[in-house]
Amino acid sequence: MPDKTSAVAYDHVSACASEIVMMDGCALANAIRSKQVSCVEVMTAYLDHIENMNPHVNAIVALEDGDSLLAQARVSDQQLARGDPVGSLHGFPFATKDLIPVKGLRMTMGSLILKDFIPDADSVMAERLRRAGAIFIGKTNTPEFGLGSNTYNAVYGITRNAYDQSRSAGGSSGGAAVALALRMLPVADGSDYGGSLRNPAGWNNVFGFRTSYGRELQQDWPIARTYATGASAQIARMFAFDPKRTFAAEDCCRAK
């Protein structure tokens, strides 16, 4: 049986979370665009919340320096102040699964072989998310090379379930599902060949959306707390048609 401290992370969400991190994805996007909250305020709220919650579950890894992230958030605020066109994820703190290359951000794939690897270019998905305004704060944990239905590896260790830290987070997108469930991210991504998106979503009470073959990008899909308030904001970016992909469906939406 779980001990009395096994659910400490989820029990502390409402106690320590700010109003900003409790917003759903659509509400947060609207608040940023209407300048009800600044991107700096959003980044500060999420970094503070990650500091409180992540030690319980180890969902977010390779977290970037806070000062650098706040500097990027200030640039996002300046874009809004100038009236520049902004994307659907403008000012969103975002951590990709640690299988996705993001320029300048450590990517280990959960393997000691790649423990010091830093990509020199964005993947197509990362480039699209960046263009949509997302600010990359780090990665979410995964089993080595994404192989397995539990999330642990020799680089970062075990990711624990959001509701009960004595139990598995599922995998291989366990870090993403737990980070989302505990509101350390407004939206997240995960990959799936045989359940790697769907089982951690189910085990952590969030929504994993896996499309038909040919309508995905790099086998990667969105995770959100509900479809309407989060996943839909990413779909146009992550599922957009890419002519370089041999099996891409021609009627997929196109990136803008």
C-alpha cells in the first residue's frame, strides 16, 4: 500500500500553485495576448512551480538557466508591445520530450551514450513550436531511446506518478504526462509507437492525442489536460504537412 507521503506532489498542487499555472492552455494564451499577464510573469510562475513540484517526481530534466529563460520571456513581451504578429504558443514555457532535438539544449534520449550531446539545429517540430512562440525551458524525461512503458534511465533516474509517487508514471512519455498533470507545463508533447503517449496520459489523468499514420510529425503528438484547452493549440504545428516526409497525408493542415 502507498505510504502517507506517496501523493505529496499532487496534493501540493492547489496549495502552492499560482493562478497563472492553474490556467488552461487557451486561457493562458488569451491572457498573454490581451496583456492581462506578461510573458515574464508566466515564466516566473512556472519556474517557481517547477522548483516546488519537480523534486517530488523528476519529470522535467535539463532545465535551462532561469535568468536566460526570463530574458527570452522579456523579448516575447517586447514583441507584444510592438504589436508584432505572434503565434498560438507565444510566451508558453515548453519542454519537449528528451527525444526531440532542440538547438543548444542537451538531448540525451535517456542514454549515457548521448549524455553530453547538444544538437546544433532544431528538429522540424521544435522549429515550428519556436515559430509559434514557445520558449524551450528544458526536456521531459523518457526511458532510454523511448523504449519502455515506464520512465527511468541511467542519466536522470526515475519519473514518478503525479498522483502516487510509489507507482509508475508510465512511458515512454511519462515525464511529459507528469509535468502536465502537476501543472509544470501548460501543454506538452509525447511520442507513440505502441502506447508511449497513451498509457502515461491515462496513468496521470491527462489527454494524449494520437492521430492516424501520416498525420503526425516525427511520431510526436500533443498532450494536454483537455483536448479543447490545450491539444488543439498545438495540432496545426505538430501535424502540419511536410513534403519531405514520404508518407505524409496530403490533406494534413499546412504550417503557417
